[in-house]
Amino acid sequence: MADANGLRMLRALLWAAVVAAALILLWALFLRPEPGAQPMALQSLGKGDYALVTADGQPFTQADLAGQPTAVFFGFTHCPDVCPTTLGEVTAWQEDLARDGQQLRTLFITVDPERDTREVLGEYVSWVPGVTGITGDRAEIDKAIAAFRIYAAPVPLEGGGYTMNHSTQVLLFDAQGAYFGLIGYREDHDRAMGTIRRLLAS
């Protein structure tokens, strides 16, 4: 009886392996996207009619997302932890890239334009190589938040004032302005660098 049960279990495992192999083959032949292809929902990421301005007074629109590989991060200058940490990580990425004579254009777009003027943003990002601060009026910032599908919302503080909750990932775009991928908050440095180097080589 025990042998019969063991044989039935073995047959079940073999059938499960056959089905799994068939599903993998089906995915490989018919469902797997081409290298570099993105789901339809991501192909429009970053596209919109927003009209922003850089810290040095230059206009920034969807068209300016193209031209060179770019990292985009949304944050604000009063951010207590996420934004300084991410800017520190960007600094480390740029230091690694500089050894190979490279630099990654990085855009820091504020989610708090009421406080983050051009002057404030420019000073805030000035210590990080390759980073450009971007702001605009609230309506245009909201358009950009929607275009990049970023979450951002004010949170009241006790005693008055507010902080901002916002998405923490760094979005990557290729030289044509198409979405390439993302780097998570506090992602392992070597893994992030691998993604960045693939972006720059694309």
C-alpha cells in the first residue's frame, strides 16, 4: 500500500513537472516580451502637457525628457529622510560613473512647489553632480505627477505646517524619452549600478 501511494505521488510530481515545463515553453515562444519592450501601460509614462521650469530658469516639458538617458525623482526640499538619502545614493552613482568618464542626467522634480522655488531647489541639489532641480506652479506640477504616475499628498503636522508623502522610486528613461525601468528606494548599490550601466549602454 505504501509503495502504491509512493508511486501515485511520483506520477503526480512528474505530471506537475511536465505541465510546468509546458507553461514555461508557451511563455518563451508566445508571451515573453521582446528585450527592452515595456507593457503598454508603461509606454506613456512621463508623457503629458506639463510645462515646468528648471532651477536655472530653463523651460522643461515632455520633449526635454529625450536627448540623453535620464533619471527622474520626485521629492521636496523639506523632506526629512527619503530625499536626502536618495540624493546621497545619486552622489554615489555619479562617483562610480565618473571613473568611466560618464554621468547620468538626474532630474529632481518637486511635489511641493509652494515652498520649493527655483532658488530654493537650486541650492538644495547643488551639492550633487548632474542633478537639476525642477519646479513650476501647482497646476503644472500636478500634471507632471499624473504623467509620471507618482503619488504625492500633503500631511498636516501637529502645531501647523505640513510635510509630503510621495513615491520614493527613481524612474529611468532612455535617450528617446521612453521609460526604461526604475531603482527602488535604498536599493543595493551594485544592483542599481547594473541597471544604470544598462541604461547608458542602451
